Amino acid sequence: MSETRATFPAPQPQHITLEKQMQTKTMIGISALALGLASLLALLLVLSPARAADTTRYVATTGRNFIPIGGGPFMINDCKIITDPCRTVQHAVNRADPGDEIRVATGVYTGVQATQGMTQVVYIDKSVTIRGGYTTTNWATPYPLTQPTVLDAQGLGRVVVISGSIAPTLEGFILTRGDANGQPTGCATGHGAPAGCGGGIFINESSPLIVNNVITGNIATDTFGRTGYGGGLYLRSASGAVISGNVIISNVANLNGYGDGGGLYLDQSSAQVRANQILSNYATGISNFGWGGGISVDYGAPTVENNILRGNRANPAGMQRGAALHTYNDSGLYRSNIIGDNAGESAVCLQGSRARLESNWVISNTAAVGVELFTSSGTGPLLINNIIARSGTTATIRAIWTSGSAIQAQLLHNTLVGSGIGSGIYVTGSATLFLTNTIIVSHTWGITSVTPASATVNADHTLFWANMSPGIQGTNPVNGDPRFVNPAGGDYHISAGSAAQDAGATTAITADIDGDRRPIGAAPDIGADERRMYVYLPLVLRND
């Protein structure tokens, strides 16, 4: 479901005639004599005009920003007349008051301008609602799919900039060919000097609702040797932002150098990213360092849920970490996402992270590692109810420590399925993993811990099946067929007769990957799925 903010029809402003003004002045004069100065001031406050109600303004490619008056000067179009719309979205934004709605008719809108040291098609610095998908014959109901409204930067700057303590809405547009090259102000510097960020949309310290748009063909930068962040979107200190229901496709963070966040980049932004399709984005366009082909998160505690991440890459060679998702020093919630067909060193990389990775389907990614836990600072991530399958030739989950404090991660009720090679869980360096109720299927090794001895795996109630060797088994291991419903088709729910059913330890987890109650039977099921119990009642015939 998309998220929208409610708007209300605006009454037309009331105009005061000259006769009424004269009557008002007479009334004020009489009142002054009778009531004295204090009463007059009170009366003036009553008679002072209130701010006009929120206004609807209109934009069309056939519109005009200025209205000629005879052969002389021009009058500025305020975009309020439905039959006389303005020509550009920026003009409408400039004329609008906070709370106004701007309706934009189908067509292609180009042309960039410089504002506050930035270059873009539209610069938004007030809380307005801007919607596309209308026509000049139907301003009532937008149809953005059949009546596309395109904001095209033509490679000359960003498409949209949203800046300041505001909460605008942007809905129903195609935002394309943005290029933020040479606009480093406000960009992150974690991976070196930036050359630009936010090719499609740059959000700076704002709380917008970005809903039901197509964000495609944008780049943050194309400068070799510097870093580009957020090809499609870049959010800086935008913790109140909501990114929902968008298609974010074929964007690149950096064409020729270090890239971070091909689809979108969250910089210290505890935003909400919900129900988007994040498809075929690249962190970098060359065989070089890249992080987060789909999404990259730097600090903050975002909520990223119910998204589809497919076909994203860290770089063209399919190397580097976090092809779909890369996080750094965050404490976000990543829940109920479908992560498939991405290519990189790892499909998901949680680096120095305290994130909660819950109820995700990480399936059929071309990667050495499905989910990578890379370095940490003290207590690390929590993985609950995830299905990670056919996504790692080296390991389905790898915990690797290189520096800093030891990794400490907890895994509860996860299902890990390999392709007959690699490890289900591979731990190296100063790392400690606590595993409870894990299914590990179809690997060379089930659980592997290598030198130094500080690498520790505490496993309890682990189900092993079809591995060449279980490796570390821990306490209360279970050996048996999980009886997946249709593993060839990607369905890793358990079916009747599963060795996982009622075989787990009691935990604090009260629901499974589908939201079903846990436990249903005498004890929790092992793995991400809690098998449903079906009760068949006798048929009752009605007597007529």
C-alpha cells in the first residue's frame, strides 16, 4: 500500500470591494471613539485577514509562467487558474505557499537552474504536495501509469533537491537523467573525497514523502578517483523521510570510480523505506570498489521493509560487498524484504552493524556469501526468521573479523540452504555467534570455525541435512529431512513429517517468517517457518 497525506479542497479567497473597505474604515473610526485604543486594537485583530486556505496550483507543458498585458509588461502567473496553468514545476513551487498542492499534467519537463549552489530541475524548500499524472482535461484524478509526467534533467544536474526542515510530498513522476557530478556539498566522505551524491533526488535534513515514482537512469557522479553516493536517491540527516511504493531502477552511484548506494544511500537517516522495487542498480560502473548496489546505509536506524531488491550489483564484475544491501555502523530494522538475483561478493553485508535482519527471503543470488557479518563494535546484529538459500558458494552466512571489537551476533530461527558446496556458517577471526533453532541444508560443511581459537560458535538445536559433514554441531543437534514444500521452486516452508517440526528450543520469538504464531505445537519448529496446524471440522448440514 502506498502512503499519502490527506489533502482537502481549498475554498476560493474572498475579495473585499472598495465599498466594503470604506464601510470597514467608518466602523473602525466609530469604534475608536467608543471603545478606546485597547478595544480598537482588539477589533483590528478580528478584522485582519487570515492566511488563505491551502491552494491548488496547476502546471502543464502548454502552460505559461508569465501573462502578457497588452503590448506592455508581463504579469506573473500564480498557477491558480485551472484553464491557465504554469509552464514549469519550479515556477509553481516558487509561487506556492506551504500546504499548497501542485498538480502537474502529463509531459516531459526539462530545464535546470542553480539554487543555493546546487543545480536541478526542481528545488523544493517548502512543505508542498506535488503530484504528476494529470491532463489538462482532467485535473481531478491522476493516472501516472498511462499519463506519465517526466522530470528530465538531461544530464545537466540533479532532478529534484529537497532541503530544509520541511515535509513535502512528491508523487506520480518519472525522474530521470539526473547527474550530480561536481556537486559534493552535503555528501558523505566515508570512502574518500566525494564528487557528487543523489543524482535523482537529493534530500537534505528534510522529512518528505516520496511515493509511487519511477526513479531511473540517474547517476551520482562520473568522475574517476572520487566517490559517488546514491545514484537514485541520497538522504542526508533525513530521519523523518518516507520512501514508499517507488520503482528505483537502473541507477548508478559512480560510473568511473568508487561507488556507494546505486539505488539509494541513507546517510545518518533513520528513514522509512517501504514497499519499493529496487532493481538493476550499480554501485559502480567499473571493476572497482563498490558497496550497496541496491541500498547503502551509513549510521542511523532506518526501517527497510517489504521491498523487492533484484538484479543489483556492487560492480560489473559481481565483486565487492553488499550487492543488494550494505550497512555500516547502523542499528536499522530490515524486515520482510525479497532479495534475489543480485550479484556481488555478498548479497547482504552488515558491516560494524547492530541491525535486526528479520523475516527476509534471500534467495538465488550470485555471490560468494549470502549474508556477511563483517567486523563489529561489541554486540553485533540479530538475525531472526530469515530464509537464506542458494546465495553463497563460500558460505551462506559468513562472520569475518578484521579489526576493532569482536563480533557478537545472535541467530534465531533461520533456514540456511546451500547448493551442495561451501559452508552453512563460516566464522573466522575474533567472532562469537550464538545460534538457536537453525536449519542447515546442502553444504560441504554445516558450521565451520577457523583459526584463531577466539572464533566461537555456540549452536543449540541445529538441524543438519544433506551436508557432507555437519562440522560444529553444538548442543541438542537434530539430523533429519526438513521436508521443504518445493525447494526447486524456492518454497522453503516445511511440510508434514518435517524433522524440524516441534523440535526446537523455546525462545522469545512469537511469530515466524509469515507472521504465524510461534509455537503452534508442543515446541517451536526449527527454522524460519512454523508449520501451520489445520483442523478439519465435520460438515454441518442446515435443516431448511
